[in-house]
Amino acid sequence: MPTIKLRFHERDTLPDALERRANELDITVEQLVKRFICTGMEDYETEDGPAEPGESLDDFLVKNGALKEK
């Protein structure tokens, strides 16, 4: 599984703010950061055409760019 490490200065207040917001939403900070990344990437390399059908859910997600091939 790919890992992305974020580092903050010891005096930076953003990690505390992320923790507070995640607690408000009853999710982990990691889940919150993933939401931010997904929101930021929504318009990147999107295709406007209809979804391509798949033979299974996994096949559908691969054909439409949500998952990589196994």
C-alpha cells in the first residue's frame, strides 16, 4: 500500500485543527485528509463520457479508473 508522509513544524497548529475537525465528523484524521485529497483531485483528468460497464464491480471500477488492475 502506498504511503504518503506529511511533516509539520512542531509549532504548526494545523495538525490540531485537523484533529478537531476529524473529531467533529467522527472520523480519523487520515480519513479527513483522504477526503481533502479526493476533493482536490475531482477535476483532475476527469472524463465527461458515460461510464463503461463491467462484468463485476471490481471490473467496473478498473475500467472507469477508480482502481488499478490487480
